[in-house]
Amino acid sequence: MANQTTYEYTEDSIRSLDWKEHIRLRPGMYIGKLGDGSALDDGIYVLVKEIIDNCIDEHVMGHGKTIEIKIGDHKVEIRDYGRGIPLGKVVDCVSKINTGGKYDSKAFQKSVGLNGVGTKAVNALSNYFKVQSYRNGESKLAEFQQGEIVNDAKIEKTSARNGTLIVFKPDDSVFKNYHFIPEYLEDQIWNYCFLNAGLTINFNGTRYHSERGLYDLLDRKTDEDSLRYPLIHLKGEDIEFALTHSNQYGEEYYSFVNGQFTTQGGTHLAAFREAVVKTLRDFYKKEFDATDIRMGIVGAIAVRVQEPVFESQTKTKLGSQNVAPDGPTMRSFVNDYVKKVLDNYLHQHPDSADALLKRILQSERERKEIAGIKKIANERAKKANLHNKKLRDCRKHYNDKAGDLKDQTMIFITEGDSASGSITKSRNVQTQAVFSLRGKPLNCYKLTKKVVYENEEFNLLQHALNIENGMDGLRYRKIVIATDADVDGMHIRLLLLTFFLQFFPDLVKQGHVFILETPLFRVRNKKETIYCYSEEEKKAATEKLGGKPEITRFKGLGEISPDEFGKFIGDDIRLEPIILKKDTSVNQILQFYMGKNTPDRQSFIIENLKVEKDLVEETL
């Protein structure tokens, strides 16, 4: 204690940050986590969303039916055809906190953005930011760098249509090694169209448009061959929902408030889940277990709320208890509507009602069948958890109620002791956990959930992730499959993905599952070492270093020393997200890769087979 440093607390200790300094110092307060774009909730997508939200608010108010979006590797352009920012306030609207047109609810009823921060955050976190407003034959342009204005142009005459153009390049010193993943952007854009009937978005030359709203959303998200009955789609004033049941395990929901995709749900989703259970119990006149009713459900709920209260600036979870300041509670509003219209629908469509009942009864039977083995397996897992050699846990978790590090949490699923040993020694013990597999896991394709409890390794993995009772308890933001890039490693990847897609598809659909990319080569001379993830990178590194550098080919994760491994799972970690594309059928893809040795798969292997000679020629 004698050597402890003390600091004077004086007037000089107090400092005030201007708006852009505060955003750049604490970006997480404004856009959530940073990230490199490999996760769908990374900050670069929030930047895009903040600008589009303003365009959507104009559309909702009846101004502008088209939005033009162009996004390259590092540049975003968004043009709407609304009223345009009032020309005298263009600079203020993108550079002064608490300046905007959405504080007066008469101007923007049921808007998404209410706090005047979003566009300013985009400005402050961009290397380059341009705003140009077109309004009644005149135009005003301003340009910024990291929030500092560099060009405040005079108002000029124009023949362009009314509206606003925003161009920005995210700051690569804040978003390190970032890149936009087109599939994430496409999902984001589709959601805007589903929630705003009649809106057209042109994104990188492709037109996105929806006429049936949430019906189109579920139609896009579900496999037609797995549905138990046709999609139910019901729409009222300020509320819309779509619903069906599939053969998959778990529950899958998409919830929206004022056109905003609330990825973490909130009061409206909680009310919807409750309302469906209550309505079906009343309709069938039986107190079914809630888990049996919701097993296999795929649903979407959208509400419009006056002055919504979100739990963070990123607006991913609704906190509002009421539909309007003096209106009904969210719970009663959703419950009353769902009870009325869903009950009517089932009476009018007895075939759907019968199919839905069969799905509930099937879930009930399966739950009772595994009840005995589930109890034994859970007791075994509890004992194993006390001395679980498979899991080296971290200190922070995704389901922590608070904490700045929860979004950084991840678990590496590895094969063998050598690989798990290297990762364990080099990991960040605060946020990175390791689960070690013993050999190859079971191919669980076409098996029932009973196998999750009968197979000790699957049961321990399920408990490590804490997903037995749904996604709410998930302990890690990212589940990272870390296997060798050889034939056996690829096979283990497929077996794990089969396990997740078969029994916990929400993990994949909600963007939680990744593949760890590790370097294939190390190229070095006496002065510099470069790690390469492909043949192309190896060639570039060899040319850069010149002469005859030493080239090492890593054959497995166990060959990489813990000191080296720390460089690949730290700030510069490369993760490849597992993304299900819109035309991907889970049943078909599992059948193709993990089913019996079909002629189709044999033909695919033969057509794509490459011998060593071909691979050598490709690298020359």
C-alpha cells in the first residue's frame, strides 16, 4: 500500500467532451459493439440502419416510396425521396446532439428514432461523411471527417427530386479490418420492406419489395416442406402477426416496433408468446404445457407504438409497457388482439386447427418420452460440471444481466487435447471459453432429441451453452467451431453443424455460430513474420519479403504454439459466420451432406474433385 499512486482531484480533473469526442470515446453507448462485420449485430450494420431509419420515417409519414442504397466494401450511399432536411438545418441535424425533427410527435407519429443521436453517431464514427439535402428546387451539401466539418457549401439551385443523400465510410481505426457481408445487409433490407408495404428499396442494383408484409417474411424464412399447416397472417390497426409450426425443434420469432427489428424482443414479443399459449389452451379446452404449444413455432409480430422506450440506443429490445403514454398496456393490447383474431381464424380453418393440434400432441409425446432419461442425464451433467474437463469456462457470459464484455463472449469447440491446450493457454479468460471434443461426435441426422440426453458429449455441450430451455439462457455470444482444415476437421464441422441445425436451429439462424479461420502458412525472414490464410496471401507475403523467406505450412491447430495462437484469437481474430441463405432448406442440406450416400452427393463429389496436380496449377 505504501507504493500506491494517488492523484489530485481538482478542477483540472474535470473535462467536458464535445459531441463527437464523446461518441468516439464511448461508441458502444451509441451503436452497441464494434466488431469487424462478421456478426449481424456488429456496429457497421447499426450505422447503415441509423441512416435507413430516417428514410423509413419519411416513408411512414407518406413521403417517398423508394430508397436507393449502394454499399461496397467500405463505402455506403443512401438516397431517399422524402421531403429533404430543411436546408438551414442540414449541418445541425448531423452534427448537433439533441437536434432533430422527431421530438414533436405530431411531426413524426410512431417513429423509430426519437433521441436525435443516430445520424450524429454515424458522422462521428466515419472517416468521411457527406450529407446533401434536396428541397423545393434547392440543394445544400456538407462534408465531414470524423465529425469535423470540412466543407460547408452554399445553397444552390437543383433540378433533383426532393430527398436526402447520405454517403459515409466507417472509420477503419474504430472498426478494425471490417467488411460488409451482403447476406446480413440483404436480411436487413428485406425486413424494412416486410414492415413497410409499398416501399421499394433498390440495393446494389437489385429491387426489394413486399406486398404481403409479415406473410412474405415467414414465407422467406421457412421451408415449405417442413410446415405443418399454411401460414396464418392477420393484420389490424397498429399490430400485425404471422404464425405457423414446423417440424424443427425450438422456437423462432421475428419482432418489430415501428419498423425496427427488435432482435432481443421485449414487451411486445413476451406478450405475443403468452397470448398464443393462452388462445390455444382456450380454443382446444386443454391446459397444454406451454413448451408443447410453442415447440416448432415460427412467428413474427409487428406493432406501432407512440414514443417507444427501448432499452438501449441500438433499439434492439422494447421496454415500453404501454402502447401510448395514455393507452392500454402492451400486454393487454397484444393479448386482446391475438385472442380475438386467432380464435376466429382457427374456427374458420378447421384443417389448420387439426394440424396444429397434432403438432402440439407430438411435442407432448416427445417431451414425456425423454422425461426419464432427461432427469438422469441432467444429474450426470451436474456432477460432470463440478469437474468438467471438457469445459474451460470464462468469467463473463452472454446471459449476464449487465456488463460491457457480454457481447465479446465466445466458446471455442475444439478437437483433441493439443488444439484445446493451445487455445486454453492463449485465450482471454474473461471472455473466451474452450470445450474439448473427444474424437468425432455422433451423426445425429434424422435422430430425435432423445439422443441429446443419451449422448454424454452432446448433453455436456448443451449444458455448457445453457440452451436446453431456449435461447434466453445462452452463455456465449459466439459459438466458434475450431477444427483443423483437413478432411477429419471438415467432417467434425459438418457433424457439429448437423447437431445445431437439427436440434437448435435458432443458434444458426440468429447468427451465433462461426468457423475459426486459422493461418495455413507462416512466411518469415529475420525482420518480419506474416501469417497467411490462403495461397494468394502466401504469394503476396513471399513477394513482399523478397529473397527466399522461410515458409511453414501448418497442418493442424496443435502445431501452432500458444504464443502464436494468441495472435489469431485476439483483436485480429478471423471468423466465418455460418449463414443460411434464403433459398437454403435445412432439411434438404442435411439430407444432402449427412444422409445416406445418395447418387446426388456422389455426382457432386466426382464433379468437384480436384487432384493434387490441379491444386498446384491453381497456385502457380
